Amino acid sequence: MWGAIAVVLVVLWLLGALAFKITGALIHLLIVLAVVALVLHFARRTRPR
């Protein structure tokens, strides 16, 4: 689930950075949230026994 959220956030970040030329700090918050979502995805992953 966290991996899918990260992918969506990265896509939104790319669209905002490339298509709309938004230069504010808010668009860069999306990439930070995507990285956090990826870290949570790998940290909360259950390990096989």
C-alpha cells in the first residue's frame, strides 16, 4: 500500500514540476512524502518465517 502511495506522489510531483512549472516549496513536499511512504513500505513489510 505504501509503495502505491509513493508512486502516486512521485507522478504528481513530476506533473507539477514539469507540466505546470510550479516553483514553490509545496510541490517539493510531494517528493518528500513519497520518500517517507517508501521508507514506511519497507519498514512495515512483514518478513516470511
